[in-house]
Amino acid sequence: MIEAKLAELGITLPEPAAPVASYVPAVEVNGILFISGQLPFVNGKVITGKVGDTRSLADGQLAAKACAIMLIAQMKAALSGDLNRVERIVKLGAFVASTPEFTDQPEVANGASDLMEAVFGDAGKHARAAVSVPVLPRDATVEIDAIVQIRS
């Protein structure tokens, strides 16, 4: 069902990104899957730059969507390929590399939030934080982590 929705949206999941430091991509505890922050990969390259400087709001939204796609790829890997085990996207934490004057971080994060709802329906509606930061790993434009409720 989820795979069909992804196909309908024209989304092909990439290989999940390997950790870039000393952590694991996902940890499951008592039916909750915690997914480490994911960077915005498009065609194997990270979208870089700050929103409000070298990146526009639309660029930021695209980067957030790319993070969401990588989050779904990490879910699939952690759940042995069965995305139908996702019961609810509980929370997303969006970190937006942006200038001090840029204040539309929530709109940037909508790039990820809207995709989660499109893919998972009502179960994709979630709590969220959208925070401005001066810089992210690898000069990424956006980084997003997730908390996901899963079925046994």
C-alpha cells in the first residue's frame, strides 16, 4: 500500500545513507522507531547552502522533501522492507541552515511534512519542530530526524 503510494507520487527510494559519524541510522524501542537526522541527497549529492543566502524558500522546501525521502528509505531498511508497519509519523525535527533574517523555517519544513502526509495519509500528520541553525553537517541546507510509531 505505501509502496504503491510512493510509485503514484513518482518517488523511488534511494539506498539509505550510511552514518557519517559514530551513530546508527535508526533505533527501535518498544514500538517506537527513532531515526537519526537525514541530509537532503539528490542524485547522490547533498543540497548545500543557507536559505536566505544562496538558497531560496523553494530550494529549502525541496531539500526538506529530499530529507523526508531519505527518512522513508531509513524506515524501510529498519523495518526489513515493510513500510506497511509504519503506524504513525509521530514527530519530525527540522533543522534549517538559514540566515539570521530568514524566518520561514516552518514553510521550509513543510516540504517534508507535506510528503509524509501524502505518503502515509492521516498517519503522516505529526508534531514538529522547525529550527534555524547557522550551519549543518556537510554544509547541508536542511537536516531532519523522525520519531515513528510502528506495528509489531
